[in-house]
Amino acid sequence: MSLPDSDHDVIVSELGRDPTAAEAALFENLWSEHCAYRSSRPLLSAFDSESPDVVVGPGDDAAVVALDDETYVTMGIESHNHPSYVDPYDGAATGVGGIVRDTLSMGAYPIALADSLYFGSFDREHSRYLFEGVVEGIADYGNSIGVPTVAGSVDFHPDYEGNPLVNVACVGLVTDDRLVTAEAKRAGNKLVLVGNATGRDGLGGASFASEDLSEDAETEDRPAVQVGDPYTEKLLIEANEALIDEDLIRSARDLGAAGLGGASSELVAKGGFGARIELDRVHQREPDMNALEILLAESQERMCYEVRPADVDRVEAIAERFDLGCSVIGEVAEGNYVCTFEGETVVDVPAEFLADGAPMNDLDAVEPTQTERDLPNADLGEAFEAVASSPNTASKRWVYRQYDHEVGVRTALRPGDDAAVVAVREAETGVAISAGANPNWTTAAPYEGSRAVALENATNLAVKGATPLAAVDCLNGGNPEKPDVYGGFEAIVDGLAEMCSTLSVPVVGGNVSLYNDSVAGPIPPTPTLAMVGAKDGYDAPPLSLSGGGTLLLVGADGDALGGSEYLAQVGGSDRFPALADDPAAVVRTLAAVANWESTLSTHDVSHGGLAVALAEMVTAETGVAVEFDDAVAAFDETPGRAVVETTDPESVREAFEGVAPVETLGTPTDDGALSLTVGSETLNYAAEELADLRSVIERELD
Amino acid sequence: MTVAVVQFGGSNCDRDSVRALSHLGVDAERVWHEDGLPAETTGIVLPGGFSYGDYLRAGAMAARSPIMDEVRAAAEEGTPVLGVCNGAQIGCESGLVPGAFTTNRSARFQCERVHVRVENADTPWTDAYDAGDVLELPIAHGEGRFEIAAENYDRLEREDRILLRYCDADGDVTDAANPNGSTGNVAGVLGDRESVAVMMPHPERATLPDLDGTDGQGVLRGFRR
């Protein structure tokens, strides 16, 4: 891939000359889809990104949201899709590294990770290879750096076969007096590069991420994938803390896509400055690197700091203490962004033009259509077992057992529940985290399915008693130059924006990944959302039945199976279910009810419908018997619904009066079994049989 | 009275250990390995993590860093030393305790809750329990399988130096309850003195009452004596 002619013309007209080779490479990477959002930025204005809690919105390395006057959380999300296809272990690991450094550059300490992963069919050997490699890469990197991976999602869908998705989110913690941004403050301040030495790795990663994966990408594009070094990342975390402790950092940006050139030019451009950078001063790992390589290498574990001249010695001493390389590469300056190499000027362009001058694409979109109802006549028992043992609905224990989800001693509610809760004792607040999307939903109905994704994440938080605070999104799509793909992408953006806005959840940042297209075709449009919520205290009702209460179903079903796991298993089609008229009221009321003493357990209804939700709640001691009118009622996945086990059903009904219907499902039984009656047919499963059905991933991979 | 929580490059349970000890009223501080042990050190924690990335054998690099000479000297004078997880691996590699921790039977990292049985309750670390008590503690390791030569294992048993064994919820020491394939289901052992102990489970993750479970408090109370 090289600079398109039309871009070349824009650059020549701005500069009044041909770009140098180094400039052309910089423009190619910084103006790539991955860095410049050329095809998506026109759509992103749909998102509401403001609320009284938002301290720093979109556009910085990570967003910042207030828990109280002094305590803030940072939120960021990033995709590492193409690298994870080419080299699943390193591709996924470096995704974790990148989003953690985005957290560091806000002055924050990373306290939680959430990963949403999407692979081709689980029965395909290649999908399993990618799945195992990605999980191991995330585990080895995240575990090493001591940041717990507490939440996330894993989905399998045939359309990810040629292009898996790895979306990684990080939540950090920072106080008002430690907050740093990526906006350069003052001409004359030094630019200091701290961390790993720069080598020839990850050259052109940004542009590689901005084109379709070719058939031979696994071998051809391997040089574009970086290799991570979590040990150095951990040292960088410690050094960053020490630098912030001593107030030595004026602004910061981590080195990610487009390497040093990207980070340094964006940092100074944001402050309205230029820079003078001597590329020879960058500490290098290999001999004879040229200017272009030093500028664009995506070597990992590096940070660019703006430092007052008087503080440079101290910064160097701290880097030295943590065995990190450190070089003063130049300074913030008025005028252009200028880089010299061996005494020669190799880059001399306006920083803002480089950072923000990319022309936007105006692409054709074809609006997606919905399918009509055509339901098969499936055997109930076969259908239930297929849905409950589908890797999409099955237990993800095999995954999260490999992640250290407890380091940091904040994890109050561990993975395996609807949301994780981490204790932020600094603000006496429980921060709940939920992340995910559902490719079946957004394939069936991109707009409605994407609304449902937002509502489902909010419901996950609400059933654990947390009120949604803010979200970041990772919008994944295929090749936007295909009108139907772009139409689907536009629909997931609009759907997500609409529901987040309805729920008053500001979307404070995100990432767009397009060209997730391969010879196998485009991926399903995939709007991963990572949402955080806040609650008083850290206790939450568990997902498992405790017995001794009444089981209620809260929320209206949409009476349709479009996008359901049921249809994925038994075939057929249906429209996507309609969502609640006032989902914000449902979420608000659920969050309140979940915190009542009388609430014994809660679980949201989503993947696999009510039948699977109940199967997940049954324990060896406590079971339940429920009757359904038909298969639609049992397997309908309409989100914004929850099963609530309560000792005070009357108060729950009162709370939901005028908000959502409340139906009594029954009283928990003491036989530890699930009994499902649909019409005249009844299925019975002991807790052990259900656990066995749900352990498909462990069984197949261990 | 200050417990030094030794931070190597790559340690990641150092802050957690300080937080848990502070909760129990034990004065504790993080000590960067290059700075050496403070003069007033009254106890030492070798915390969990991935010292030096575990790029060689787990704990091997940290065991050879200069501060470990100080730790060994302090241990010989009776200063309580507790190695947890990576700290346990460092303890083996540095000769504070016999044996070695190596790759789990599953060959994967495992983060989960396990049960352990208190084998010897007559140590500072287990004084709060009775022999035979069953504790629920978190583990989080990829290399926690305890291996030791048969004659050394016999000696450990003879000298009552096996501190904790993996067991089921009822306290039965079974193969099914052994999460990583450790010899004799060993989860924690004592050094030459009972004031030196290492264990793979994380007591500091089962100490704070606002999280799930506080069975680890008794272990950390060993520093209060």
C-alpha cells in the first residue's frame, strides 16, 4: 500500500512541493483509515459524549470520567484485529500493551482489563488455533503486568473465519491532581522518549490495519506485527507512577500506530505547536536504521513525554532506576513539525495538517433490510441442548481462568457473572464493567441489534446494582467501499448512538476498525461496547439462585427470535425483537431493586434467552421449574430483561409499575434441577447435566 | 516494626501485600530491591508477580539479585520471611526452602479458588488455625507444581515442614483437588526455621473484608507476633 494519488495531490498543494520519502510514509500511515477514521468520522458525530461526569471526552489517549470530585476513572478501547489473525499470540498481547499505555498517558494506574473476542466457527481447527493463541497472548501479557482481566466476551460466528476480532478495553484510576493529557503545553519543553529501544518491528502497522487481509497475510504480513515485552511494560507502569508522583510530566502520549511519528506529531498538534526532533537521538536496538524506520517503527512499550527542561535530569534518573531506555529527542516548538536525521531535514510539515488534514471519505451506503418470520418446527430437547451447549452461550471459564482476574485486590465480583465489580475504595464506589457485542444480533438487524448491544451491557451493570456512567466503543466493520458493508456499519453506529443516548450513557471514546474483510467476506458489523457503571459499596447479588425467594421475570419480551442462538442452531428466520419503549427507566429501576436486601440473586436475559438464563442460575442445591407458552418465549433474547429472585415480590412489582411488566416464574425448588415446560412437553436437567452441557469449551480444548 | 515488601522489576502483588498487611494493622512498606532492606525491617514479604518477566525460570533472576543475600541473612537471624507465588518460586531458587515450583500439570495459567488444609498449625503463619482446618484461598499461577526429590520430601514430612496441602472442601487430600499436580498436594512449605515459609496461594487476596473471603488473614497475622 502506498499513498493514494488524491492524497498526494492534497499534500503537494499544502506543502508546495513533493513530500520527502519520510513525509510520504508518515502521511500514508497517519492518514490511514486506522489513524484518521476517514470513512467513519462523518458517522461518529451521532454519539453523545457529554455528561456532567465527563472530564476528558473523545480525542485523547483515553477518556476520563469522574467518580467524585477527586477520583476519576479512565476508559479506553482498542482493536488488534489484523495482527491477531497473522500472529494470534503476539497480536493480542500487544493489543493489551497498547491500551494499558493509553491509560498511563493520562497519568492513571490501570486497574482492570476487559477483552471482547470474536472468532470463526468453534468447530473449525483454525478458529481454535486463533482462539487459543489470542487467549494465551492476553493472559501472558496482562498477568505479567499485574492488571486484572475482569470482564469481556467471546463469540463465534462463521463470518469471522478469515478475520477474527480482538477488542481490548482498559479502565484506569487517576486523581484530579495527577491527570495528564496528550496536549503539548509549551514551546521549549523537551520531548523525552522512555521505554524500549526502537527496532525495525511493526513497520507500517497502521496501514496494514487499514486494508483487507489477503489470502497469504499470515506469512506476508508477519513483519507488520510487533512482539510484546510485558516485563518492560510493567517497568513502564512503575516509572510512569514515579514520574507522576513527582509532577514531572507536562503531557504524554504512548507510541502506538505509526510509532514515534504518530505520537509526537499528534501530541504537539493538539497543543497547537510544532516540534524539532533529531531522529538520531532515539535509542535504537539495531544498527543502521534510517529516518523512516525510526519514525514509523511500532516497537512496543514506549512513551513520549513532554518535560520541562529543568526536569529532564530527574526523568532520566527515574528511567534509569527502572532499567528503561531514555532519550531526549527534541522539543516542542512554534512552527512546523520538523525532524532531522544525520543533519538533514527529513520532515518539515505543519503538525496539524499531518494530524488532522486527511480528507474524509464520502461512501455509498445501502440500508440493511430485516428478515421475516419463518420458524422451523424443531424438537424442543435437541434445540435446548444445542443452544445451551453452543460455545456462544456456554461457560467461558476456560478463558477467564487463564487471566489473573484478582491481582490488585479490587475484584469484588469476579468473571462469570453479568458484570465484574472492582472496588474503588478511594471513592467508596464499586465500578461495574461489562463489555461485548453480539454478532448474531447485528447480522440479523444491524441497527436494532446494535441498540440491543447497548441495552444488554447496561442491563448487565444494572442487575448488579450499578448505574451506567459512560461507555467506550470499538466499531468493527468490513471493507467500507462496499455499499452494503458500509450501510451495515452506518446502522450499528446509529443504533449504538441512539440507545446510549436514550440511556443517558455518554460514549466518551472509542476506536474504529474497518477493512475486516478477507477472501471469506466481510465480518458481521460488530459494535463492541465497554460500559462502566457505579454503585455504592462493592456487594452485588450473585447470578446463582440462593433459594428461599420468589423468581420474577422483569421486562417485556419482544416476541421474536431474529438474531437468536436458537435460530443459529435450528435454522429459520425471524424479525429482530422490539425493545422496551423506555429502556432507561427499566435500567434505572433494575439497578435500584438489585441493591435491596430482599434481592437474593439476579441475572440478565440475553444470549440463549430465558431458558439459558435459568440454566445458568441453577445450582446443585437450588433448581426451578418454569412453563413457557412456546419456543419463542423460551429462547427470545430481547435484552433489557432480568430474572430477579426476591423475598419481597410485591415491592418489586410496585417499583416496576408503569415501567415494565413483572411476571412470576415460580419458586425455586430444592432439587437442583431445571424443569422447562413448553406447551405439552417438559424437559428435566440436573445441575450437573447443565454444567456438563455448558462446559463445551473446556471439554474440547483441555 | 516494619515489614519490607520487596519489589523486584516485574513484581505485581507488592501493593496488594502492603494493603492487606496494613488492614491487619501491620506496618508495611514497599522496598525497591536495589535500595536494600531498611535497617528497621522486622519482617519480609517476597510478593507475587513475574520478576524479570520470568524470562528465565520463574524466580531464578530475582533469587540471584543482591538483596536476596540480605534476605537470607535476615532469615537466619529469625526475621519472618513469607514468599507468595512468584515469591515462593524465588524462595526455592534462592535456597530459603527446598524443592522447586514448575509448570502446572495443565500447562496453562490458572486463576481460581482452591481449598488447602492446614498441616502444621504450630507456626507463626498458621497459629490462627488448627491442624486440619480447611481454608479457601485464591491461586493465580502457571508454574505452581511443587517438585522435590523423594528423600527431601520425606525429610519435609518427617520434620513437619509441609504447611498447606491442596484438598477438597471437606479437607480430603485428593488428586482431583490438586490444581497443578504438586507432589503430595503441597501448597506451602517451611524453610529450616518455621519463621520462613513459602506458598503458592495468595493470602493477601483473601484478607480484605470487602472482597470475597478472608481465610488468608491468619497467614499474614504471622507478622504480628
